[in-house]
Amino acid sequence: MAKQILFNDDARSAIRKGIDKLAEAVKMTLGPRGRAVLIEKSYGAPQVTFDGVTVAKEIELEDRFENLGADFIKQAADKTNDNVGDGTTTSVVLAHALIDQGERTIQERGYNVIHLAEELNKHTASVIKHLETQSEPINENQKIKEVATLSAKDAKVGELIATVMDKLGKEAVVSIEDSNVVESSFEIVEGMQFEKGYISQYMISDATRMEAVLENPYILVTDKKISAIKDILPLLEKVAESGKKDMVIISEDLDGEALATLIVNKIRGTFNVLGVKAPGFGDRKKEMLADIAAVTGATFITEEVGKNLENATIEDLGHAGKVTATKDNTIIVGGKGEKSAIQARVDQIKNQIENSDSDFDKEKLKERLGKLTGGVAILKVGGATETAQKELKQRVEDAVSATRAAMEEGIVPGGGMALFNTVGKIKPADQDGISDSALAILENALRSPVAAIIANSGEDSKKIIAKLTELKTQGNEWIGFNALTNEIKNLKESGIIDPLKVTKTALLNAVSVASNYLMTGVAMTDIPEEKKSDPSAGMGGMGGGMGMM
């Protein structure tokens, strides 16, 4: 398709409009008093959300160049969401501030953009080090609850998540589902998670969450690569004859004719198959497949024990209450495997750990043991209405991710104060104009999340930031603005804390996106096709008139 092209200032000016629109919409959600965003849906009730990445994903602008800009800054939210599941709004706010101040500096001083971006990245590395010095480990249940509560904006949900993490640890596998009642609850069931997701996006059943979900499916476990449909056709026919059409295939790979045929059948609604690649590598892959077979009650189809796909029967298939796959992970809940078979695998792994001399092998064996024995926590999210339930579900997902991140790398002052505290701590290595300017751009951005939170709470951000700057000289890094009470308080005592990992990730992704924008010299989009007028449209009145005669 033909392209329309803009260069340098014209390119940045055109896409900047889209960046501003998306950033302003997302910024409104930041903080405990962030505003709700109401999103029209093509069907069903409108969606209400306080989640920055959800707002960003829904924005699509009519102007091609503006939409290019919106998609560009979305990367800050998307990458942060993929990495840590929280901090998406902060990342967009930071990126927008960096772009705004960076562009003005370049226009006013005519700096070499590449050199400016290099200095910006150097200073960011120093900021990360200062963030790490503020971090405190999180062990006690109360602090875990505070992180979860702050992210979910709901004390009851925070308590549920803290209880789950206390029982299962930071590696807890959490499946989030809808509750049939207003109250939220949780239960821990048998299940496992592994680090491989769906093979094709055509297998997704929930486009909003980008998940493939199958209820009570048959499960085939094999170490074979499946390319020809004839290899599994007899088995598929037997499954269809049983009256079921949901099946999970966990295999070395699924491609070619077999994959194409299964996708066509899913689209038509005749048969629903979720394909997932086997986790692990080498011999470890086969052992993990055997673990999955034990959990689900499947027979592991491998030629090493004389089993192949051609002679597999429906009795060789496993079962589970639910299988959920994203692009990166698969969770099996309520596997129907015999407890004795699972225990045999557990005993075997424990014996291997005792007899192994390799620390690496021991670590991998312990990972397998954890997957077999850890279980899966099912968080059932309630709500008075469907809209309220969906909105809370998004916040619960963020809170689970934030809590896990806090348990991994510790906590820092919340409400944007950890970033704010680094202002003035960095000294340019080279006392030159471009390094000083890069630092000024960065420090302006480091103040922006606090400023947005204050503004969203209805207070004067300039006045309060001036007060916070004055208080910083006293050396207490936990002093900050409590947006819930609109007071300057000790944030640790107020339970306003953020995971270090989330804060670092939000900043790094924001700087990456902003640097790429500042170095943009060309913007290209498809030329919109002109809508052809319908010839019959102009004749409608004529036809009506003739009909009246």
C-alpha cells in the first residue's frame, strides 16, 4: 500500500498530537484518587476502568499520524505491563514528560539528539542505583497486604492476596476468575503452571485478556512434533464421538497442515483445540511432560515406552477442570491425575535432588518439585454489576503482579516519591551543556508522577512539590504526599509503598520510548483509501417517489 511520509519536525509534530492525547487520558487514572475512564464497547455494557494500560489499549485515533503517535507511547505501558504487570500509568506519565521537555530542549538549544539520548541513558542508570538504595526487603504479612491493597485500591482484596502469598510464597500460581456472588474469595486447588503458552493467537478465547481458556478439556501429552493432521485424526474423531470438542495438545510442536486444520475447525466452531509447546529443553523437557501427564492423568505418548500417536486411544488422554494459556504461560487447574502417580513423581524428584552433585540440576529439580506440590490459588472476584466486576478483576491482576514484584526486590516509598527522592542526587560526570540538559530533562520527568497524583487529588501540585522539596533536606525519604488524606505524611506508616521492581521497570521503559521518539526523523503511514460513494444511495429517493405513483 502507498505511504504518506513526513520528515523531522513535521514528523514529530504530527505524531506528538497522538502522544499527548493518549498520555492525558492515561494520566487521569494515576493515584488512589485517579479518575475513572468510561469506554464504549461494541456490545454489552460500557467498561469502567482505572487501569492505565487498559485505557491505552482502547485508544485508536482517526488521523493516521496521530494514531502512530498513540501507538508509539503505548509501548511504555505495554512493555511495563508485560514485565511486571503494574506501573503502566507511571511509565506513560514519565515518557510523556521526557518527550515534552526533551523536545523543547532540542528546539531551544539545537543539541545533537543522539548525544542527548546517550546522556539521558547514563543518568537513568545512576537513578536506578539510587532507587535501589531506598529499597527495603518485604517479609511481614502486613507489608505484603499494604502493597496489594494500594495496587488493588481495595482492602479486602489486599488481604486475600496477602493470604495467598503467605500460604504459597512469591512464586504462587494465581488464577483469577469471576465469582458468582458479590464478595471476592479464594481457594487453593491442585494444579500447576509452566512457562509455555498458546502456539497461535487464533486459539484465544478471551480477546480482552488475550487468553485461551478451556473448561474440562481432554489433554494429550506427547514429545512428538505434530505437522500432519493424519497423525492425530483418529484420536480427534474418537474425542468428537464422545460428545466433547475441547482438547489441549501439549507437544514438541504443532505446525503445518495440522495447525492450519485445527485453527479452521476452531473458527467454524466444530472442534476447539489449544496447542501448547512442551516446556523445558532436552531430557528435562521429557521429564516435565511426564510430570504434566501425572498431574492430568494422561499417558505420556513417547516412543521410548512404545507409544505413538497413531495407536493412541481416548483412554490415553488426561483431564483437568480448567486450562488457561497466555502467550507465555499455561496454568492447569484441577488435574485429574491419581494422587499416587503424582506422589511417585514427587518422591522420584526428591531422590534425584539428594543424589545430585550439580547445583544447577538441583535448582531445576526443585522448580519441578514446586510445580507438582505448590498448587494453584484461584481468586474469585465478585462485584455488584458486571461492569464493576470487570474493573475489579483488572485491579486484582495488577495487585497480584505488584505484590510478587515487591516480594522479589523489596519496597520503596510509594506515590511516586521514590523517583522524586532521586532528584538532586545525580551529578553529571562531564560538566558540559548537553549532560546538564539531559539531567534537567530527566529530573523534570522524575517529578511528574507525584505532580499527576497531587493534581488528580484536587490539590495544587506546584505548591505541594515545593513543600516536598523543602522537606527532602531533612533526609527522611519516606516523607511524601498521601493522596487519600491530602496530607504530607510518613508513607511507610501510612502503608503507601511501591515495589522497587515496578518503579525501575516503569522508568527504564519510559526512557527507552522517549529516546526513540526524540531520535525519530521520519514518520510513515498508509495513505487512507477514499470511501467510494454508494451509487444506489442517491437513487433511493427516486425509487421511493416512483413507488408513490
